[in-house]
Amino acid sequence: MWNQERSSKPGHVPRFFMCCQDGKIQLPLLVEAPNYLEDLHRGIYDNNRTCFRELIRAYNSMYSFTSIGGMIDHSIVDGRSPYSFRISGSNYHKIGSLLPNPNCKPMFAQLYVCVTGDEATNRIHAVHINNGRFSINEDVVAGLRQMLDTTNPYVQTFRYARDFLANGAAVDLRIRIIEQRSRDARQYNLPTASEVAALMVGDGSEIVERHDSILCTNDGFLQRINECHPAYMPLQYPLLFPYGEDGWRINMPIRSNPNSTSRKREFVSMREFYAYRIQYRPLEGKTLMRSGRLFQQFVVDAYAAIEEQRLHWVRTNQKQLRADVYEGLQDAVKSGDHNAASIGQRLILPSSFTGGPRYMAQAFQDAMAICQWYGPPDLFITFTCNAKWEEINSTLQLIPDQRVEDRPDIVARSSWSPIRVFRLFLRTDIHVVEFQKRGLPHAHILLTLANQDKLLTPADIDNFISAELPNKDTDPQAFQIVSKTMIHGPCGEANPYSPCFVGGECSKKYPKNFNTETVIDINGFANYRRRNDGRNATVRRQEIDNLWVVPYNRALLLKYNSVDTPF
């Protein structure tokens, strides 16, 4: 943890809630990965270890028991930028029968049971590889199979089912994936095959628990694994949890704290569970955090599960939210919606639900109240995370061979600390934090200046905002930061594949024109001073001048070394 993430006041003993809620959350530590998987991460079995790193999602899909139901969005990331995993719509995990339908190829869990043909070949053919630079290694596929057969209790259960079906001993065979655990989740982490699943022979009339999943031999149906099931994550990510470690489950108790006089909750929430899991601990296994692209998918999947649980609570607690005060039918008629087919039960999201209509309306009203009191904003500040910040680089070095795009959690956390420190200098502001296409978080801040500090003339603007390269000889530090972080592109003929280059021109209107002085146009926007002073720099093997400089404030740039334009 960083010092800025403490919840206690300066001068007091640092206390942190993000990782373990100040000691209230206690979970068993993840153990080190099996030797074969550990060697794969180190690149011992591969001449180019990047191959396994780039294709780790494909290898995981080969041995995954469940499929992801969310729509994976490939429209933003096209291979020319750091990888990021995006989904749209509701996400869920589905699992099918033990055997495929006639004339259908086995997929996911069926590959553990189906004995037709070579298993390694079937697994390779079941995965679509879009990466043209690397190819699946059959030896790695075979090695992962041998490893999981030894370590994973879910794999062992499905292998038992394969042997039963191969011998013809049972026609009506079912696998029951068990929800309940008899042991304390705060002490034990590695389940056994008998704890996670059971083989059932018969007509399926056995009594099962509420969230248990029953897989039939061949029923042709897909069923959804509930996100509250402890097997929700290990069934989807066998390479992240090779021992079948349990995920979050209902009624996981909070650690007893003798120093606490009161306790509002008795059980660990899903958000607290995943927040605990993605923290770095020296004595804990690093398989989860060193899995690169697969770790990104896991983080997105976990966030989707948390949102699904929050929405489920809202859906089942409408009376507590006083949703009955909204007359659904009357509101629909008043809004002009006269189509009866589109009128159903209305669910009200509380204002505490981030991104909901009431949340947005409340934020808008708060912003308008600030503007009404202090006046309209004078400055539009953009504060963007710098992937080369020392905090990020030093944290990545804790685990060997990690890149910035491998740890979106570290990037998001490190960017919030300087933004928080910067906002301490402001009396009041309106801001929103979002993520760029390349995955870097940045804040848009609207700031109103006092009457005596307002920028009224072009000379006032030039004192605070610059769109020119600093003098390399008299101000080398500013020149280095500007040339590395405040240059657009270059795009156009120098880089026709740049994302901003659309329709034969730059969507950001670069390169700009030379201006001897700052000019305010008729719309109130400033065309900043860009003199043809002969200063230039080499960026991405291209010679650039002031026409490519993004406007910046020198003082803030030197203080925070941020990527985008502070002013």
C-alpha cells in the first residue's frame, strides 16, 4: 500500500481499508503455482516466453469448464496499442452437459469427458486464435493437462465421470457441483474432489442445495453458474486457480476483532473478497497477478459479478428504496409512452448506484449548485496517469517480467493518489474520472478562479498555459517531460495507422498553425501562441516542432509529470 491510500489522518498510525478493511477480512493465502505452471511463466519451456504470455487466455479457454456469456468488445483495441479486455452487456458463466449432442464437437467441460480422438487436438481446435504472431504449442497443452489432472479437484471429478461412461457402468450419470462447504473459509483454501463435486447415478431425484449445479450426461441444455457459487471463478479460470481454490460464497464470516465495540456486518462482501485477492503479499502465491491478459479478464469478470450482485439487491429491496412512490403506469403515460408492450415493472436504482439515472441527476444538480455559487468554470484541466511514474515501476518490479498493461489495478490506484493530492490545493471543483482507450485513467476537472485571478487577456493566458517546446539548454527538465508526454502523435504521413487519423486527416486537428500570439476566437476558445522559434525534438523517430505540442502548464507538469494536458 502507498502512504496516500491510508484511511487514518496524517500524524496517526497508518491504517488501510482497501486491502483487508483494517484486518476485518481474513482469507487463506494463495499457494505457489505448480512447478510446471511456474516454469511456463518464467519461460523455461518456451524459447520466447512472450508466446505463453500472449496466448494465456487461449490456453485457459482450452481447459475452462464454463463459457463467458458476455459480449467481448474488440472495437477499441485493434492490436496497435496495449492490450485491454472489454466486455459489454451482462456477463455470466454457462456450463453444458457432460457429452455433446450428436454431430457436435465437444467444448469446455465436455473435453474432460469425451474420449473421441486425441484430447489435446480437440482442445486446440476448440479455441479460435486471432494472434498471427504466435501459435499454440502442443507440448504446453499436454503439460497443462497432466498438471491439472494432478492438482485440480474439478478435473479429477470429471475424469471419474469419463471412466464411468467409458466402461458403460452408468447410463444416467450426473455430476453435482456442490455449493456448501463444511470448513471455515478463513482457514482452508484447497478443496478436495469430494468437497467440490459428487457423482450421482440415478434419475436425478436426489435432494440438492439452492445453488448446486447438476450436469446431466446429455440433455442439450446450458445452465448458468450463479456468481455466488464458490466454483464460479475456479471453473472459468483453471490456470489462475490450478488447485481449484474456492471463490467468494455467501455467509463467509468477518474476522472477530476484540478491539472493535460494534460491527455492522457479520459477513464478507463480494467486493471485499476480490479486493483482498488482488493485493500483493510477499508470502502469497503470485499466479493470479503475473498472468497478464488473463488477470485483466479476471478483474473485469469480478467487477461484473459485483455489479450483478448489487443489482440483484436493488431488484429484491425495492420497498426499502421507496420505489412504490413512483407510479409506473402514470409516469409512462405522462412521458408519452402509450405502447402497452413496452410497459413493465420498473426497477428504481438508488442515487448511491454509480452511473444510474438518479446518481447522474444528483451529480448534475450538485455541479450546477457549485456553478451558481462560484460562477462558471474558467479552466478545464485534464490530469492523466503517466505509465512511467516511479510508483508504478517500483511496484511492477516486485514481480519479475511484468509490464504496465499487465496490472490495471496498480495503474488505477497510482493515478488516484496524485489526483487526490492535486485536488487538496483546490477550494472546490467539479471532476470526473474516466479511462482512455489505452487503459490509462484520467480526470477532467472544471475549476473556477477567484475574481482577482481570472485570465482576462492573452498575456494572462500565456503566463499559465504554453503550447511550445521549452528551451532545451535553459530548461532541460521541462523539455524532456514535454517531448515525452505532451506531443501529439505524430500522425498523418508519419504514422497513417494512428488511431486519431480518420478520413485522411487528424481528428484532433494536428498539426496546428503557427501563431505569434494567443488569440481568442468568436466562440471564446483560445488559439494558443505557437511561434516558429526553430525549436524541435525527435519523437518516435520523427522531427517535430511547436505545431505538435499539446497545451500544458509548466509548474504542474514538473510537479506531477502527468501525461496529458493539465491546462
